[in-house]
Amino acid sequence: MTFPVVGMVGGGQLARMTHEAGIPLGIKFKLLSDTPQDSAAQVVSEVVIGDYRDLDTLRAFARGCDVITFDHEHVPTEHLRALEADGIPVRPGPGALVHAQDKGVMRAKLDAIGAPCPRHRLVTDPADAAAFAAELAGDGARGRAAGQWPEDGRGGGFPVVLKTVRGGYDGKGVWIVRSSKEAAEPFRAGVPVLAEEKVGFVRELAANVVRSPHGQAVAYPVVESVQVDGVCDTVIAPAPGLDGRLSAQAQELALRIAAELNVVGHLAVELFEVTGADGEPAVLVNELAMRPHNSGHWTQDGAVTSQFANHVRAVLDLPLGDPRPRAPWTVMANVLGGDFPDMYSAYLHCMARDPQLKIHMYGKDVKPGRKVGHVNTYGDDLADVRERAAHAAGYLRGTITE
């Protein structure tokens, strides 16, 4: 029997870990990578070096693949439609993926299906951004007067958040602006800009789900995502103290978005937890990602079936695996590059201190602030699990020395 070939566009760490999840199943991987040094290119046996933005390159790569999937959302939509026209299954398809590629398209669709979002609109220049801020200020004054929401940061006006509609990630392409003068920078790229209210949120959450072509779907526990300087630092699974009703609502919302957008594979719905008009906790949708996601890395060691394994199953239309957690608490901490490049020498201390520690490194050169790996810890006591994860990530980076 010939096992299927999964074509993965993008050679980053997500591709590397997805490939790892396919190995026990005998699934073959073919990789389209920018360079031979990319994270996944170091471990996948069949690697094509080429530009994913070139249609001829994509078509040549797709020959011999049973399905195409991605470790990023940047492949031009029209190229994916051309692959589908050639008879190559693309999962998620271009009709779904565009909602992760274009924030303006995403917001319009979420509005259409009634998903809760921050107030927003596309703006054309700094003056238009200032006009949007003024609209928020007026809405906020009227809303407070009517008792529609408390003083929770949703009052409107500057500051506002400006985002380029395409290409942003990990804080890039996102600006918090406090005046029309500060609003000039986002427009210099010459691409459309989305303006959003700056939400006074309680914390950031993520709801991760996986959906297959025949409509089966599973939902992982809702997690808390702790950001530092716009980059994910720590993920706690499940989100501590999260109201059970709100947790179920967040999972149901993510599953509904996956179905409405016809997502195949993994979908991460990044959320703001806010205080609603009635004083009760609520959620707003911040971003969507249609691929394995940093907020789901904990599942490698903390769930019965990881996000990577379920993504492989989904794109091949295999039955999905159990998403339930293995332990009461799992914490993922990203390992960022610092001034200490020899991370391997830190293994002796980290492994001796915590024999249950799980280390996942990406094969990347160490550069300050760059994600080069992550660690997972798990157990019955949240404070202990968090301390172990933070210590290991800090020691590997070199910011903790004992």
C-alpha cells in the first residue's frame, strides 16, 4: 500500500513539528522551503528549494503530492485557486485561508456571521484614522451614558490599533497610535490599513479547533496566552479560573467559525476576554490562524492527540484524535534567543532539575528575540508547573543562571 504524500509549503518550525507528528503514521512529507537551513528543511527527506510566490514553482512542487497544506498563510490566493483547478487538494482551501491572510476580509466575514469583534473599519489615511478614533469617542460617551458598558477601556477615542491587512505577525504590522501624527507610519507600506478599537481586555485567550473535510471537528481546552512585547511568551492550559460557561462559548464560537469558513485543518481563534455590558465575562475575536499555532504547542505533551497530529489527520480526511488534556495543567514557555547562543550546554542543568521537562528546539540560529524553541511542563499544581516552565525557558536563554 502506498502511503499518502503531504506537501507542506513553508519550512519553519510548524512544518518541522507537523512532519514529526506524521512519522508514526508512515505519512510521507514533501517540503517547499525558502532555504536548506530552514527549520523543517533540516529534517524532512524530500525538500524543494523555491519561492512559494511563484506559480510555476508551486505547480512543480505539487506534482506527486496527495494534498497541499501550509506552515504560514502567505501563499497568494490566486495561486492556490490555480492548484485546485489542477486537481490538487489544498487544505485549508483558498476560500477559507483568505480570512487568515487578509484582516479586512476576516473582519467582514466575522461581522456577517455575528461573531463578537472589537469595533473596526478600514481607513485610508491618518486623517481617516483620526476620524475613526473620534467615532469611537462618540460611541463611548453615548454607551456610558446609556449604561451599555462600564469604564473598561471600550470608551473609544485614541489610542487605536492600526494593522496592515496582510503580512503581519508577532506584533509586526501592528501599531498602537495615540494621535493622527503617530498614525502616518502604517500607511507608508502602501497597503490597506484596518483600524480597531484598543480593547481594555482582562487577558488574552485562544480557542484551538481542528476540522476535517467531512465536517468532523474537535476542540481543545481554551488556553490563556501571555504576551510580552507583542510576542507569545507563555501559554497555560486550561486558562486558569476561566468561567465554565465562557469556556464553552469560546469553544463553540471557534467551531462555528471553522464551519462557516469551511476550514480544513487546525484553526486558532485568538480572543480577548473582556467585561461585558452586564458585568459578566465575554470574549471578542482578535485574530485567526489556519495552521498549527503557538497557543497549541502545549498539546505535544499535554493532550492525548497534539494539534500537529490532528492537523495531519484532518488534511488527509482521517478520523480526528482525542483532544483532551493528559494532566490537570500544562504550561508552554517559548524559548527566545538572547546573548547565550550555546543552549545545548544548558540541557544538563535543565534535565537534571526537572526530569519531566519536555524541550522542543527548532534548529534555528540563536538571535536576540527570535523564537528558537519551547518547553512544556505539566502536573497537578499550577504554580509549580509555571515555575518549572519559566525556569527552563530562562535558563536555556541565559537570563537565569542557577
